[in-house]
Amino acid sequence: MSLIYIIQRLKEVNSLTKHEQLVHGVIEALDSGELSVGDKLPSINKMVSDIGYARKTIVKAYEELKERGLVESKKLKGYFIISDETKVTLRIALLLFSFQRFQEDFYNTFRKELGKRYQIDVFFHHNNVSVFETIFNNIRGKYGMYVVAPIPDQVIKPLLETIEPQKLLIVDRYLPMPEEYSYISQEFEATTFDKLTELLPEIRKYKKLVLFYAENRDYPRGILLAFHRFIADYGINGVVLEDYIEGSLEKDTIYFFINDASLWELLKDCHNSDLVVGQDVGVLSHNDHIIKEIAFGGITTISTDFKDMATMAAHHVKNNMVSKTIVTSKLFKRNSL
């Protein structure tokens, strides 16, 4: 039973629009084995000739099949079947920095909120522009939706602009894009400054505040700018170091971490010394985690709720929304200061 025959039969189903008849025809042909992965669909001109529908109707149906991840178009060659997962409503490319715990929270919530009818393929660029470009060029045109945590670098912007605005959602880091694009992103500078100011009484109990910030890592620059502004405005003895060196622990000092690996190194030194966290040494961290709630009586954090961000992102995708949301960070005061 050919694809054309299946579609001709679906013409008799009055509840289906013309483009839905075409989409359901291809899905039925896949489910029955009439079409398989690698097969080429009839050209748009042939479909117009054989089915009798307008060219724009055929194009609309083929584009929906692309969004479902069933079909891809190859320039000057036509449309080809790339998947037989016909129960998938939408195929989504999720491009993140790396699989750190807070991004794992984002992924797990995003997947749960979308449900089984959405296929999510996850990629990681590790804040490497060349890796980002390679991944993006490989996945472009193969998904119905792209949810991207971008590298805050202007060379990335032209790549993202090759995706239609309604098919791209920027998450996590904010990247200025044309007005028609959507984002659900963090803000670092104003939020970090406000939370440090809120912690001023605790910070003044110590003689020095140390921020660990490395230019060659994916640390948000807004945190560094907020730190410099804070210590200048309030006369705090503050310094910036690239990383924590094992054994360099000093009394009457607050250590402010963006990277968790360095945080655990310092806490190990605290455990092996006579210095008490929250009394002799202060600890402040970005990105909350369940372990930070309980380790050493609780680590104070400045953190975005990535589960909330993921829920908003899933809602955006399911409802085909336009989103322009800055997710503010929260301060979780615990015993480490």
C-alpha cells in the first residue's frame, strides 16, 4: 500500500485538515513498514501533482514531520526519513555547558515536565567555542526545537540566528539576541551584588573575602564585576584568586566559590585542621545542592532554582510561547558564615 494511496484514503477523513492528512499518511506508512529510515519522500512537485493540494500545504506537512524528528531536508536532494519513532510529538536538541549537578537538575525536570511524547537529545559544549560550532552545525535542521545554554561570546550569535526564532529558546546564560528570540536566563551582576550586600553583617565578621575566579573557565563575568563593586562600595578587604590551593587555608577569611571541585578541596582542609567553618573560616558558594544543605552544618549559597527554570522552559516548548524571562537568584543562608 503506497504512501500516495494511504494519503488518498485519508482524504475521506473529514476531521483531518489537508496538511494533517499528509502528516498522518507518512506516519501510517512508517508504522506499516511502507516507509523506512533512509527512504526519500516524494518531491513537493510530485505530491502536488499526485495529491492535488497546494504547494504550501505540502511544505507545511513536510516541515511538521521535520519538527517531529521524522524527516530531514537535504539541499537540492529532497526530504528523507531519519526516524521511525512516530509517537514522538517533537524532537528537541538540548545543548548545555556540561552535566554538572545543577544542570542535571535542569535536564531531569525538563524531561519530566515534557513527558514521554517529547524526545530530548542532550549535547554538551563545555564552554568551548569550536565544540559548540561543531555540535551546532551537526544538529542544525534536524530538530523541531533547540533549547540552548549559550557561550556568552558574540561569535555564537550568528550561529543561533540561523534557527527560526520560534524554534530556539535560550536558557541559563543570557546572550543578547534579536527581539523575536526567546530566553529564560539568569542574571549575575545585580543579583550577586544584592545578595552580597544582604550578607554584609556576616561578611564584616571576617578580615578578608576571597573570590575564586578564572578567566579561562565558564564563570559568569557578572559575578566578578559584582564582587569588585561590592568590596569597593563597602570597603571590604577582598581579593580574587584563580583557584584554591590545597593547604592554603587562612583563619578569619571568607572563601567564595563558583566551582564545586575547589569548594570540596577547601572543606577537606577544614576537616583536617582545627579551623571551624562558620567561626574561623567562612564559606560561600554559587549553585545550591542538597549536599550543601547538610555539609558542615550547611553551606550558604547564592543560586538560581534550575528546576523552576526547567519547568518554565518545558511550559514554553509545550505551549509554543514567546518568553523573555530573567530568573533571579536566591540566597540560602546557612551556618557557613
